[in-house]
Amino acid sequence: MHLTFVAHFINMQKIGSRFLAMCVLANGFFAFMSALLTINLFGVTVSPILLSEAIPFLIITVGFEKPFVLTKAIFKAKNFPVDKNEKKSSEGVIIMGVTQKAPLIVRNYFIEIGVLFIGAMSGVNGLQEFCFLAAFILLYDCLFLFTFYTAILTLKLELDELKNNPNNDIHNIFNALRDNPVEIEDAKKDNPMIARLKLLIIAGFLIMHVMNFCTTLHTSDHAVSTTTSKVNVHNTEITQILNNLLDNHHNGSQSNLPLIVDISSPIIFRVVKSINTNPILVQAFYKSFDILFNLWSFYVQDPVLSKWISLGLIVSIFLNVYLLNAHKQPKSILERVGIESKILSNEDETLVPKINNNVLPQKESSDIIKEVEIEKQSINNKESTESITESITESITEKITPIKTINEKEIKNIIIKDEKEIRSIETCSEILKSTKSDEGPSALTDEEIILLVNNGKIAPYALEKVLGNMERAVKIRRALISRASITKTLETSALPMENYDYSKVMGTCCENVIGYMQIPVGVAGPLNIDGELIHIPMATTEGCLVASTARGCKAINAGGGATTVITKDGMTRGPCVEFPNIKRANEAKTWLDNEGNSIIKQAFDSTSRFAKLKNIKATLAGKLLFIRFSTTTGDAMGMNMISKGCEKSLSIMSEYFHDMQIISLSGNYCTDKKSAAINWIEGRGKSVVAESIIPGDVVQKVLKTSVESLVELNISKNFIGSAMAGSLGGFNAHAANILTAIYIATGQDPAQNVESSSCITIMKAVNDGKDLHLTCTMPSIEVGTIGGGTILDAQGSMLEMLGVRGAHPKTPGTNAQKLARIICAAVMAGELSLCAALAAGHLVKSHMQHNRANHKEHRVNQHSQFHPVQMPHHNINGHHSHNHSHSSHSSHNNHHLHNHHKNHNNNENHNNNEDHNNNEIHNNNENHNTTTTSSSLSTITSSCTSEASIPGSCIKS
């Protein structure tokens, strides 16, 4: 009911007057009072309980729609354009609006009144009185609507005319009383479903009361009929009985009390002969019918079930109204939706959709045909077929918007072909090699390109070079791999491939590209590093890793921030050379340590203006000589730069030692992408140390532990535990987590996390044990801000956010060193947060609480649109790959990855890369049972921890 009033005021406000809304309510009040007076004259009484329960239902059912419709029609007539010489009077406007809407309004009124009079004749107590009252309310409401309310509307129009007339003397007076300007909405067609819906609601209301579906609208006192006949106490039989009762009362013990006798009218039983031939069957039917409705009445009176039944009824009504309206929608709209869903559904089909005149709406179809004919007539006969195709394409695409946006370049480069008409290999090969403007790769369809690849005319890895369209090359390569695989799912898989700049990938980052991988990027911080607040980007799929690092940043900032220093900066490469004997090998080593050092340095430095040789370390192993070159590389990571310098240096060295044989440019003495003590001791890349002092109160409030517990845990876990495991550079909690996440986000080489994440975390209690002194030493962070993955837009944007993208304009190497400082400080924040969680005993609890989100997996089985292609025996791409991934999860989470590749010639090819192959990671988690004390903070602090074996853990305090 309240929503009905709110909707009424909103509707009237849209028309432009709150005053009219109050007048409508006054009109309804007068109708109600007149109806009460009328039924009182008829001798019908209505109890207040009946009114309080029934009037809201009447308001909701009938509402204030009719006054609103009439008002909108009158204001629309007011704004209807007329001749300039004709003056539009208020009476004429009222007559125009009433003439337009009165028949519909009166019809609806009398339909509702008729239904209510039927209810008044039902004889059901309570319902009879209410229907009688409601019918008269509607009757008077209709009468007052076209008398009282239309008079109000006339007055409103006159006032508006006076206020809007600037020549009138009282114009300024009315400005003070100005109401909201009239805003007329576009007229909408009257929906007959509204009147039908109201009729159904009223009919349902009557049926519910007749069949006793819900509680009645009267109390139990009304159940007794008030029309019972009176008893004549002067009857001799009744007088005798009353005298006997009075005598017994006087003789009794309570004679002093008054005697009240209630005499009811007699019940008369008459024997009537049954006209039913089978009374037993009828009684059984009535009995079962009575049991059924008694059960229904019992359950409906339940306060919970009744609410759900009412809710279901409302949902059913709205659903049916929606379906009826949808059924009445023009068929042309539905047909157009069907056409648009078919256009360009197959990416390998022709770009211009086929138009079916029987399916398209007649008007739109004829427009398209006319435009195509005009285009054909305007084109010179000497022009090429391609230009005609383009003009037809433009005409049709103006009328129909495809679901998938097509690049203009693709429309111009691809000629329309029927998908079933695939030309022969010879024809396709000639078109491919042709240098004509209308031939070449763009004149071939995707299926024809696939045919050429399968027959060895195009190498799969050279699709980008041959086609000249990199995205199309990726799409065709996906189709080739998908059809040659067992599952045949890649062609329609969820791996994205569109809207990516592959020009920056080819020849730099990746080969045989089939798409790109999406990885979420979070940000931790800001972290105060050397007086500068820096937000740290982290690309990871490990839950709560970013939040854990953020908590560490908060604690470090509370202590004044992190301080970092660069102790060394030099990328290394360690080639291996061999001599005939150990004497010659030792002579070469001695030469490098003395006079040969300057010669090699001069040769090395000549290869690049950024690569400057810092030192050479040579070591003998039998007659093998391992030479470790250490070089500055500017802002680049520098592996290619230093390899070029090493090659030049070895060629100069071979002039002095003719019997020297170069075994390998990389002899694993670097050491790259492998954990090695030489990197831990000598350093590789940037050697960084980060430091911070955390106040004791911050340790307690933010980290929820104590300084003493942190120091003890660091010694037991990071020092003794790592030593017991024989760790090499792994005297930390999870440095690789933070470092690798930043590496991926900033375009670094993720495989170099093996040596780059070498870190020793040291914690000490200072200031009489009150505060925590924390340092992280990382001797081999290998990073760069130019080259490699940093040229990609997404990764470059993260470097730009850090302020280190590209080469430093003044001092080469400054940007790369700053990135290494940021990484070391971020690792320190992550170390602090995880160790605090372990010390407080929050690791398992927080991990189970915050990193076990129940995400539903959506698996979509998409079948390829094309049948598998039978690959010929000489197919250069016809090799099979078998990937076996075994993973077992326990308290140590051991992961083994075995890759076996077999080529088509049955040759076994085992690749032992320096990156990832045959690496086993064993992670040991320790559980510390420590009593935790919770303290309230003004802000919510997220305590998140994660280790290599724990995908992530987070606790909110």
C-alpha cells in the first residue's frame, strides 16, 4: 500500500505538480466517505477491523492509475499544437482530454464495480459487506473524477496560463507560488493487460474468501447470525419453565445472587426424503472434498507457509504477464535477432553475410537490395570485382551490425569465397607465389592456407612471415595444432589470441605463438624505499601473496621504511676451453691473470659501449679451463651482450694459444638458471642488501607476535632448518615468491629466479630487545629494464609505474639497479609477514580460512567446427607430443615434471634446459604452537602468508 502511494506521487511529480497528487487523494477520501454514508442508509454495517484489513487491498488493486491517465491526457492535449490564430482555452483542453480517455476509464470502473457486486451477492460474512462498500467507493470515485477532479484540473490550467503570461499584472505574485514545470512524457499505448490483471486479482480475491483459502476479514464474533428470531417469553410453556427455574434458585444455596437465563430459539429437525439414488457415494465425495479443504486451510493459516504461497502467487502473476507481453512482440524483431546471431558465427566463413529475403523484414530487405543495385550501377564496368565486393559489403554492414567487429584491413585483404569451394593445391600455390595486387596470401582463405601447410608448401613456424598478418597466422596455427591433436580443443579454447601486438613478440619473446596467457596483477604497498613511496606490482596466481607482502610493507613503513645498498653489479658468463695438457691449460690461466687481462678487456669492451669487463676469474679442472667474465651491462640484463663480448675475447685468446679448443660458450661456470655457490659467494647481476628496524609495538599490533618470537623462529627455521636441509642460498622463508611475482609483472626472465632468489634473512633484537632489526641480503638479482620481455606493453607499463622503464637518460644502469633495490625491499616485506604468521601460529588457520574460496569450475566442451585433417606422412608439423605431469600433494608438496618428446622419425630428443627441467622442490612447513593474543585495531589489517608449498594464506585481524 505504501509503495502505491509512493508510485502515485512519483507519477504526478513527473507530470509536474504535487498539488494534483494531493487532490487525487482528496478525491478518493470523498468517495470513501460518501460510500460509507450510502451503505449506512442501506442498513449495512462494516466493522473497523474489516476496514483496516480490506482497504489496503482495495488501494493496491485499484490504485490511482485512472486519475493519472486522465491528467496525462489533459496535459498532452494542452501541449498539442494548434493554429496560431486559434486560442486554446482551458475548457477545450479538458474536453479534449476527457473525450480521449473517458470511455476507457469508465469501462474499467464498471468492470471492477460489476465484479465487486458479484462478491456482494455471495452471502459470505465480511466479504459481502466489503464488496458492497468497495463497489460504492469506485462508483463515487468515478463520479468525483469527472466532476470534482476535472474542476481542479481546470483551475490548475488557468493558474498555469496566468503564471506563464508575462503581460499579466499578477505574474510576479504567481512566481512566488510557482510549481514544478510540466514535463510531459511520451504517450504510451494503453496496455489492456493492466485491466485484465486487475480483474484477475479481484476475481482471485473473491475465490480465496469463498473457498476459505485464507483467514476471513471478520472476527469470530461475527460467525453468529444477527438475524435470529426472538423468543416470546410470555408463552405459557416457557413461563412455566422459568417459574420452576426461579423456585429452584430460591431454594438453593446461592439464592442471594441474581439469576440470568439465556433462552435460544428452538432447533427444528425435519425429515426430508433424499432424492439421490446413491447417497453413500455423494457423502464420500463431500467428505473427501471437506478433508482436502480442511488440510488446505490448516497449512495456509501457517504464518510461514502463507508468506511463501503469497510470494509464489505474485511471482507467477508477473511471470505470466511477462510471457504474454513477449508473445505479443512483433515477429520481425525476433527474426532480426536470429539473423544477427548467425552473421559471422564462423570466423572462417565469408565476411559478408548471406541475406535471405524470406527471413529479413520486408522493408529492410528491400532497402538493402536497392542500395546494392545503386552501388552496382554507379561502378564502372572496367573496375575490378574486388571494388564491387567492397561496395556491397559497406552497404550491407550499414544495415546489419555483426556480433564480432571485423577490421577494415581484413575486409580489404580477403576476397569473398564460398566455404565449400576450396581450390586445388596447385592453384593455391600459384596464387600464394603471385606478385599481383589482387593475389598473394590475402587472396587465399584460411582453409586453403591450412591445406598448403599440411602439404608442406608453407612452414608452420613461418606463417607470420608468409601471410603478413600476424593475428591471422596465430589463428591458423591454432587450427593446425588443434586438428592434429587428440583432444582437438585448442581451436575453440578459452586461450585469448585477439587484440594483441604480436609484432613485439616475434623474433624477441616467443615463437610458434598460439595466443597469450592472462595472469592477474596485484599491487602491494606503498613501501618506503630509500625515502620514496613505491607501489610494488606482483603478477601471481597464488592467493594472499600480495596481501601478505602488503602487511609487511605496512610494518616496515611504521619503522621508517627500508634502506637499500648495491654492493656489486656485474653479469657473468663462464665459457669452457680445452688444451692438450694441463701445462698448456695452466699457462693460459697464468696469462689471463697477468698480461692477458688487459688484452682480453680491450677486446671485450670493443663489442659494446655499455658492456665493460670488470674482472676475469679462471679455474682449472684437468686440462679444461673455465673462465668467468664479470661485466657491467647498463640497464639491460645483459646475457646477449656479454655472450658477444666473450666470443670476441675467446677469438683473441686463440691467437695466443693456437692449440686451445672452445668447448662451449657457456660452461655452467656463470652460473645461469641454476643454484650455485659461486653466485652466492661472488655474486651475479646486482648484489643488494635491504635493512629496516621495526618498532616493538608495531610487531605486536600489526604482526600479532613478539620480537623475541620472530628472532627465535628465524634462527630455528631460516638458519638451522636450511642448514639441515643442505640449502644453497636458501636461508629465507619464501623470497622466490615475491621475486618471481615481480619478475613476471615487469617482463624479467622468470627462470632466473633460481639464482636471483638466493637470500639470507637476518633478524636481531635491538634497543634492549624492544625493536626488531631486519635485513635481507640477495647477492644475485638478475634484472634489466630494456630488452626481452620489457618491450611488451603490459610489462613495460609496470616498469613505467615504478619509474624505471627503458635506459636511464644520464647514468646507464641506474634504472636496473633501482629495480633490484625495489625487489630486495619487497622480499624483505614478504619475509617479515610470513615469519610473523609462523611465529603467531596463524599459517594453517589463515590459509584454510582465506585461501580456500569455493570457486565453481566452468568446463565448456566445445567441439571443433571442422573435421580432423588427415596429415600426410611428409607433413613437417606432424609430430606427437606427450606431456605427463605427476603431482602429489602432502605436507611437503613434491612436484615432479617429466617431459618426453618423440618426433615423427622415432628419434629420441632429450632436452636438458638450464631453466626448469628435472627440478624437484621440497618444501617443509613447520607448525609452531604459540599462544596468540588478539588486540583491536582502528583499521582492519590483513595478515597473509605464503610459502612455496602453500598456495597462499591470509588472516584478517
